[in-house]
Amino acid sequence: MNDDPRTHPSKVAEDRASLTAFLDYQRATLAMKCAGLTDAQLRQRAIPTSTLTLLGLVRHAVEVERSWFQTVLNGKSLPALWPRVNGAFGEWQVADADVDEAFTLWRATCEDSRAVVNAFPTLDARVEFRGESISPRYVLTHMTEEYARHNGHADLLREAIDGAVGE
């Protein structure tokens, strides 16, 4: 994992370019943590005290992207792609999950999310969701935080799977 395929955000970009670049950087980090692993490794619960898997993180990213960009910002009502199983979120249940499907959906969902943000003339725009005003700026910032937190999990999982370390 020494080759870094990510595009680093500009240190002088304006607000929209900076926020979207940081989110794309975090998305690319998750992809990098999963790169080169087998389907079985992506499904592996590599840390004994956790049920997290890299594939589960990817599927979770799909659901969270859809929720914030499509439901909150775009006003669409979308059912979960992976419904709950015995009360647990379905995206984390990966024993029989299709790896190619998950990554294809994730890439497409990220593109859809970019299109939603690009449709707003300003990041100061507001949408009303469940009695709250929410801006695209907030969603971009929150999603960057969401990916960064889960990329920390991905770091630990990847190291436990094959010893690969790195940012």
C-alpha cells in the first residue's frame, strides 16, 4: 500500500472546491484500504472484538451517501439497499455479500452525490429536513468526518488482514 493514488486537496482552494476535494480524498482513502484484497479478505472480521469488515464499511458508505445526499439534500425517499437483519443494519452483514456489486454501487452513489452537490448554486443553500435547515456545506463536512472516522477503522482492519500500514 505504499503507492498513493489519491489526489491531495489544494491548500488554497475556495470553499466548494476544498470541501469536495477533502471528501473525495477520504473516499479515495477507503478505496485504497480495500485495494488488492480478495473477496474473502474484504469480508473478513479481522479484529476479534469487532464485527466490522472492509466490505461492510464500503456498503455502509453507500447507505450513508444515499441518506445524506439523496434523501436529505435531494428530497428523495429511498429504501435501504440492504435491509435490517434481526434488527441489525443489513450493510454490515457481508457473509454472502457480492463484492463487485458493493463497489459498483459505491462508485455510482459517489457520482450521484457529486451531482447533487453540484446542482446547488451555493453551499449556503438550505433544505428543510425533519424540521431542521441543512446546507450542502454541512453535509460535505459531515460526510468527510464520517469517512475519516471509518477510514481509521479501515486502517486497523487492513493492518490486521495483511500487515499493510499507511495513511
